[in-house]
Amino acid sequence: FRGQERKNLMETVFTYTRQNAIEDGVLVDISPTARQAGLKYPVAITERVNNTIGNIPPLYDHEDYYGRLWDFVWMCRNATRNSKGDTLFFQVVIHTENNLLKREIPITLKAICHGGDHREPVITIMFPDED
């Protein structure tokens, strides 16, 4: 390393941006629905949350993806009213079925407000064990 400037040792090799994650499907941009619900910042959900929303049991064929998405966004928006800080937890009740038995189960989600690709405020909704 002799003779190299110190700054050369700290160069970024690769940056994986929020936009890259959206393009790859790791995150799903739901900003239009979030704006309708009253959230001011761009919002994305993780692939796992998206799959949970889309996994509608046959016994609940009256539900659809966008109705469930609205429930998730609306509950997040309501949780922001009393939040302090950049991370909040909220619950959404979803319908599931097990051996043809209908069930409603609450799931806990985490919303983080953080800096986006250009340090603008953005929100990401995920499960508590995701980051």
C-alpha cells in the first residue's frame, strides 16, 4: 500500500440503491396507494410483505390484493399519528385458513422512515425480523 493515497483505500466498490431493490423486486413501490391514504413520503414494502398481502386463501375469494394493500397502508398511516422517532410497529389483521377453518390473525409490521437514494425521506414497511 505504500505510495497509495489513503482516499483510494476507501472507494466504494458497489452501491445497492433503493431503486435497485425496487427494480429487482426486493421492494415493491406502493407510493400511489400510500399517498391516497395520507402518507406524504414514498413508501415501499418488502417482497415478503407483498407476498403476504397477495396470499389470499380460497375461502376469502371476496378479498383482493388492493383491498388488503389498503388495509396495510391505512393501519400504517394511523400508527404514524402517534409515532415519535423513525421506527414504528403496527398490526394488521389478515384472514387465513388452516384445514378449511377460517381464521383472523394479527400480524405485526415495522415501518421505518429513513433516507432514500438521495437522502430524501422514504418509508419502508417490513416484518419486524427484516431490515
